[in-house]
Amino acid sequence: MVLLAQMTSESPKNLQEETNTVEAIPDDNLTSHHTIIAQPSTSKNCFSSHSDHQNDSGVSPQILDLITPEDIGIDTGKKETSHTGVNLASEMLRVTDEWKVTQKILLAVTDNGANIKKAVEKDLGWKHFGCYAHTLNLAVQESIQRSEEVNAVINKVKTCVGYFKRSAQAWEKLEKFQVQAGKTVKRPLQNVSTRWNSTYYMLQRFLEIREEVNSSLSNLNATAMSLTVVDWELCEGVCKLLKPCEEVTKEVCGQKYVTGSIIIPITTGLISSVELIETYNHPIAVQMLQQDLIGALKNRFSNLDRSRTFTLCMFLDPRFKLYFEDQHVAESTKQHVIQLVASLINKADQDQTRPEKTDQVTDPSETATQSTLWRHYTEKMKNIQPKGTAQSRAIVEVQRYLEEKLVMPVNMALTAADRAKRYREKLKQNPEKFEEQRKKQLERLKKSRKKISELTEDKKFERKQWREEKRKQKVKRNKKENENQRATPSLSKSLS
């Protein structure tokens, strides 16, 4: 379960120290610097221990540090009570009260379990979204269950995979034939109901070692488990249909980038991708599965464009601001953004006109001189103010944002590094400003080198060790991310 909450200075020290205020690079469309306040999100998992059969509960927040989410654990312990809606709500309330964010919860994202939905929506009264990947998995499983032919083939493959996993002799034969074929040895993957996309991964791996499987079963006199030509065609067709779903699941389960803005665009792309898959040369069961899958996707994701949260995220993402399918939704979202911008402009104007309080004692003669110096300017300009209202200025600001060229590719995560790169490219278009920024960077570099030169040998050695440790951590983290991409994503990981 994920909670998005606003962070304030009242939050406990440990979590508050992990929450940073980041100054964003200004865009040409904006009149001043903006500040991004990093907000934490909290992940809650309930699971059963294999050792003592106790119910355990864990809570970990996700901290946005320089627009990069980081996970830390804040609460883990045994839970003696059952996972009813009331008990789950009580547990979440205990943790949020302890960290003083109960009144700052923006929304909660959970799976589609009746108990957790009741806890969030009815018992706690928080804004709730069902986990996108879990909903997608339900749509896929629902479509597969409707086809007896597809189910029969999947069960047949599961039986065959189980045979190779249980029998050492069978696995030795399969391994031997893969080596003889000059292929990388791969084990069959079993379909697990609690692992998303596991049906796709099982069929895909089985197709990769198709010839070796047939040879092994024939050599072991186990041809009763062999798949027919039609069965293999069914496997190919099902894999082709499930491939886009697997790609979307991996995309929305990424923990290193914000995915709220891509939900509507990626759903539109998913449905379109499944519709464009050619299945006329596959068995009729594959063609029926295609229609069932399209219907299930449209049914389960029919209300996405009614969510103000998702439409607002999509509109504010420069990649998708013009990608609305329904123009009524696009216009409604645009008007909502204009109202938000107008309210910010009004607030800024009020802050500027509010007199500043100061405790400093000023010299009367100095005040008189200043008032005399600027009297002519004050009298001339006091009645010359921009005639535009906050609403009209907001309309211009939003329209300017919409007219800006779309430069970001769809598959690029919107990170601080991306923003910095765009900013440097814009600077190069203005040579004078670019040269000024370059001189400032050189000056900072000189100061940094001077500080390093003043360090003692011990300090230099400590600094070198620290940099080496950071490098090793980065290599280890990248290696782990690559392994996770190759591995089958688990249910618990996708829900985090």
C-alpha cells in the first residue's frame, strides 16, 4: 500500500531529515524560480512468516530526493490480528499518527482486495486508487479464463514444466540437448498465480527451447506430454498478445520515476497495440482471446479520464500535454489548470502588496533621502500597472506552455538530469548567458580545488575512500537493477 503525504516540519526528525527542498531549474515559460518540495510516500505490506506462521506487517516510506524516490523501512512487527478492513485501517492509522502525517495524506494506492479497499475508503476516508498493475493482471487473467482452449494449453505447458523441474533425469536431457544445439542453457519457468506476467514468461521460455523440449520428451518416451502443432501456434499467439501487457507492467512498476502522468497515455497505447496485433493466421482461440482482452482492458480502465488527478498529471507532463483522446477532457483539464495558476498569481500579488515587517531602526535622514530620490518614480508609476487580471495572465501562461515544442521522447523518464540537459541546450542558444554561466562554474571549480589542496593527507585519503565506496555502491545498484529487469517481477515487489 502506498500513501502520498505532504511533509512539514512537524514530522519526526529522522524522516524529516530525509526530506529535501530542491530548487528547480527555471523554464523559459516561467517568470521566476520554483521550488519543489520533496514529498514522502509510504508503502505498507502485510505478509505471513514461513518460520513461525505469524502475520507480519511492515511500513516503508518512499522519499523524493532530487526527484529520485528512495525507500527506507520505518515500521516492521508481528501482527496477531487478522487482516480485516478495520484492523488494517487501525494499523495504518497507528503508523501515520506516529509520523504525524495522518492529516496530510493525499491519496493511497493499494491492490483490489476488498479488505484493504474498505480500510482506505470507508474506515479511513482517504482518496483511493487501485494498483494499475494489479488491475491489468486481473484483466489478463479474466480474458484467459474465458477461453477453454487457451486454458488447456497453458495447463499442458505447466504440467510439462513441472515434469522437467521434478525429474532430474528429464532436466539432464533438456540441458544436454541445449548444449548440443549451442544455446545458452535455460530452465523452464513455472506459472505462479502470485507473480504478474508469469504466464507470459512461462510460454515465452517454453517457445525458446521448443526443439529441445520435443527432443527430450521423445528421448524419455514421454510423448504424451508433447504439444501438438496447434498447441505451439496457440502459445505463439498468446505470447504475442501478452507481450504489450508485460511491457506496460514493467513500465508502471518502476520505482525510480513518477508514473502518474503516463497512466492514461500508456493505457491508450496498450489497447491500441493489442488491437493492431495480427491474429488472422493463428487459431480461432487466439482471435477470441484478443477480443476478450480488448474488452477487459476497456472495461477495467474506462474511468481513467474521469480522474482529475491523472488528467492533471498528464496535462502537466510536457510529453503528454496534447495527447488527450477526448477533447472535452482536455479542455476541462486546461480550465482547471488555468484556475490553479490564477490562484497562484493572486497569492503572489497579495504577498507583494503586503507590507514587510522589519525590526531594524533606520536613520530618519536616510529615509528622507530615499523617499526624495524615488518620489518622482513612485508618483509616475503608481497608476501604471499591468491591466491584465490574474485570470487573463493565467490563460496566457498556460497557452504559452501548450505552444512550447514537444521535445521529450515518450520513453524518457522526467528526471532532474533531463531538466538540466534541456536548460544547458537553451543556454547555448544565448552565447552571452552561456558564457556567464560557464565562468561561474569555473569559479566554483577553482574554489573546490583550492579547498581540496588545503586538505591534510588524512582528509584526502578519507575523501578518496568515500568516493570509491560511492562508486562501488553505484555499480552494485546498477547490477541489481539489471538483474531485477531480467527476473520475473513478484507480486510483493510490484505492490511496493
